[in-house]
Amino acid sequence: MTCIFCNIKEVILENNLAFAFYDKFPVNKGHLLIIPKRHVEEYFELTNEERTAIDVLLMEGKTLLDKTYEPDGYNIGINCGKAAGQTVFHVHVHLIPRYNGDMEDPRGGVRGVIPKKRIY
Ligand code: AMP
Ligand code: ZN
């Protein structure tokens, strides 16, 4: 099966083991995805070196988005497995810029993976 993330052309950031590119259906402007260059389905299969490379691009991505879009906050998320909502089975870290007022009450953030449990 062909993998869309193994064939990404519009790379924004790159190092020896990872790429970052803009999400095609962004949650907010600036939504970045960070992936290992190697085709690996799930986060927990990554090597320590790949996790480090992804983390470096996460930090560089934050610097870039701070400059470009000046967001007020971020959500960082990884969907690990179908039950957790993963739809593209090449591991990717979502770096989602957040803006004041982008939703009515943002309290709970990533707890919103189960919407009715978001606010505690
Ligand atoms: P997930 O549900 O965590 O597997 O996330 C998959 C993400 O990939 C979603 O946020 C999609 O908007 C994004 N996406 C799907 N196809 C493409 C594509 N061709 N280029 C960039 N992002 C994509
Ligand atoms: Zn792939």
C-alpha cells in the first residue's frame, strides 16, 4: 500500500531522520505534522534517535509558528492506533497552534479526545 506521508513533497523543516510539513486539513492556521523519514506506523515503534529528531523539529516548528502566526498556545498530540483516532498509519506528531477565542471554552485541551470528558 502506498503511504501519503512517505510521498510528501512540501517539506517545511527537515533533519537527518525527520520531516515537518503543514497539515492539508488544518485544525487552525499553522497546524504542522512532524514525521520520521522511516515508514513506522506507531509512535512506540520509533527509535530513541527518531524520537529525538522529531523533538528537535517540534521545537524548530514552534519557533517558526511563533514568528509566522504568533499563536497564544499550542496542543501537541499523537494518535496511537485506530482506537485512539489515528487515520494515517505513518506516525506523526500534531503541533497545533491555538488562538484566543478559537473555541468558546478551551479548558481541558487534549482531554477533548473524549469530548464529554474534556472539562473536569
Ligand atoms: P491522524 O488522524 O492523527 O492520523 O491525522 C492524520 C492527519 O493527516 C490529519 O490531520 C489530516 O488532516 C492530515 N492529512 C491527511 N492527508 C494529508 C496530506 N496529503 N497532506 C498533509 N496532511 C494530510
Ligand atoms: Zn509512510
